Amino acid sequence: MADAIPRISDAEWTVMRIFWEKGELGVGDVIDALAGETDWAPRTIQTLIRRLHQKGALSHKKSGRGFLYSPAVDEADCEHAASRSFLGSVFGGELAPFLANFLERESLNPEELEKLKRIVDESVENQ
């Protein structure tokens, strides 16, 4: 995992997912990609990209009169850091109470339950 994973807001997650999916992009490319997904103004998207760059989540390089941006952090590392932060603030860092709370209130289909069981079993085997 990277040394410092930046805290990413909900809106910034939306932008980062575009970069993780597509790779290196200009601001216009991100605006186009989000056109059908959000009702954000281009300036809002530019601001989100600038914030992500300032936080170290995106790197950039000069390209003509603009910049091309690309992810500077790994998606899985960011998901893990956000998950740990959520667990810490809501469940005192404990995974079992979170899973119990979630499973008691959510309806999972048999395939999802089997996948969770497999993940737990593999985790136990690897310890």
C-alpha cells in the first residue's frame, strides 16, 4: 500500500473511478465521461480534478496547452483505507460487528453468501 492514501470525498470517488477505469485523461475527457452520469458543471469537475491532484491522488503531465491526469494511487489501496476509516469511526475498528449488522439487515442471494463464505475461508487459511 502507498505511504499516504489521501482521503477522498464521495464526489471525488466518482471522478477517480473514471481514471481507474480509463487511465490517463484530460479534463475534457472526464467531463465527457461524466456527462450522462452526473449533472455537474464542467467547472465542478475541474475543481474535483484539481483537488485530487493537490491531495496526491492524481498525477499530471503537460500535454499541449493542458494536462493529462492519471491515477497516482491504487484503487484497491484507496478502498481499503476508506473501509478502515469507516470501520474505525463507526464500529470502533471492529469488522465482526460491522458484518453482523450488515448481514442482519440486508438480503443477500445465495451466490453472494457463497462468495462471502469463500472469502472468509480463504482469509482463515492464509493466516
